[in-house]
Amino acid sequence: MKRLKNILSILAINCLLLGVGIVILELVFGGWFNTNNLNRLNLLKDRVIQYDVSHLYNDPQPIIQYSRDKYGLRGTYDRLNSIDILTVGGSTTDQRYIRDGETWQDVLQDRFARTGVPVVIANAGVDGQSSYGHIKNFEWWFPFIPDLKPDYILFYVGLNDFYSEADNRYDRIVSGEQSPSLKQKIKDNSAVWHMLRTLRGAYEAMVVREIVHRALDLIKLPWTRDAIQNNYGFMEPRLNEYANRLRVLAEMTHNLGAKPIFVSQPSRRYRITPDGFAGNSRIDSYDGHEFNGVDYFHMMRKIDSVTEAVASENGALFVDLASHTGWANTDFYDFAHMTPQGAEKVGVLLWRELKDVITGAEQGAARDVDSAALHPRH
């Protein structure tokens, strides 16, 4: 009996210490009293990191430099109020394994500079973020960057929203819920909840969806031209919710005094050829429905169609990079992430689409376009 009491006492003390620790954690890192929630977005700030990319793609100088300034942004700009375009997206926007100066944002900025049009671009991409995180950027990040007043916010979106779960709070906000419940307040402000959600998201991305930086031999992978599904109606709930999140992003962009630009993302899980298109033959599951790379092509085109429709209804520009037929295996080191060659191609293609949109860019548009970047040898 005495031993049982000792065990219960030890358990009680440990539970008390755990409770005190959680309270301290919430007070320090939670959003209960502090409106600055930057720490909850898992941002890298004021960091310079050296990465070895030799395991991902061939580079004569495989040790690259990746840097973020004290505001968590990538890019070169003299003043925050000089930023013309802010790019928002996940890992394909962040480009963790593309060196400073070679991201598609750097290429896009350079193309504008070649035409005598100084357009300053800052990169706010966050590895792993979907449109849920993009919305939080407007609440927890961008308001705390002084003098941030971009003319345009470019959303490079779609891939990370492929599996985004249904019934998210932001869909209820769109439908008119004004007072969040206690459960939603906990989700919004709890540091522990945010940590658990981040860990779950990382697990789903790396283990379930395998959206992780890794080298794939795209030439040797098995391909097929036959889809498994012939109807994709099962996507409708997620598509509707994705549309609502994009509407929130468009509204937040306008409220910031900027214009939204939505860009679809290419994937090498499928490839478009003169004879049609083919997809990776590996079979995965989407809400219990099996799909392969051909199905993935059709499913992503539905997502991109939603992006285009929301852009149209909100007066935003839509750039459909996913439909470009010039992508090569050497543009990618896995199904989603690009090599420096692919990043250069993205930058050039975006420049061609934006040069007549960004004020004054058309003045020198005919000069010095590097068409070789769009059609590399492979």
C-alpha cells in the first residue's frame, strides 16, 4: 500500500510539473497575450546556411548558400518599402536547395533589370506551407514587417493543397462565422497545438505524401498513359474549400493594398509530350480513391482550374505554368522541386507573362531574353 502511495505521489508530482511546463510554454510561445506570432510560423530569420546539394542534382559547386534576413525574407532589396512583388508559397517558392542569386525570383528580377525596369522581388516562401499557412502569414507575419507595402503578391500554389484536409476553420470564416468557439481559440493561440499540428503535417508530407526533398531518377521511373479513375467528383469538397481559402488570400492581398497574382505549379509526376501525356505508374490513395500519375495530372488540372476561376472573379492575373509543355527531366530533382535549370526556366516564363503587367515593364520588353533557358539540351 505504501509503495502504491509513493507511485501515485510521483505520478502526481510529474503531472504537476508537466502542467506547469505546458503553462510556461503557452505563456512564452502561445498567442494568448502577444499579438506577434512570428515564432509560431516556424520561420528561419537572420540565418545563413550552407547546404551540400550533391545528393540532389549535379552542380560544379555543390556547397550552396541559403539565407534569410531578420524579417524571414529571401532576396536582395535596399528598403522594405521598395519591394514591388512579394512571392508566397511552399517549398517550391522557398527553394531551400537553390543558392542565393539563382532562385526563380532572382531570375525574374534580373530579367526585369535587363529591360531597364527595376522590379524588386522578395521571397516569403515557407517550406511545407499550404494555403492555410499563407493565410496565417497575413495575420502573424506580414503585419510585423515594417513598411512592407508590395504592389503585387504572387501566390505559387496548388501542389501543397492537393491533400489539404476538409472542414477547416477558414472555410467557416468565409461562410460567416464571426465568433470562434473555445476549441478554435485554443487552436489559434496554443503553442502546443501548433507544435503538434506542425509535427503531424511534417509526418504526412514526408511519410504519407512523400513531399520531401530527394533525388529521383526520373528517366528510370515506370510510366503509364492509362488513368485508374474516370471521374473525379470525389474532389469537390476539397476543391470548394480550396477556392474559399484563395478568396480569403485575394481579399487579404487587396486589404494590404496589393494586387494578387496566382500561378499554377508544374510537377514531374506527369509529363506532357507531343503524343499526349504520361504519368508515373505508382498508385497512391486520395480519400480512399486510388490514383496514379495520369490521374494526378487530371486532379491537379482541377485544382488549377479553381485557381484560375478565383483569380478571374477577384480581378487577379492567373499564370498557368503547369500547362507549359517545355519542362524536362533535368528541370526537376524530384516530382515537385526544381534544379537551378528549372528555376531559371520558371523565372523566364514568369517574366514573359508579367512584363506587360508590371508598370513600365513593356518599355524594354523586346530586349535580351534568354530563350535558351526555356529549351535546354537534355
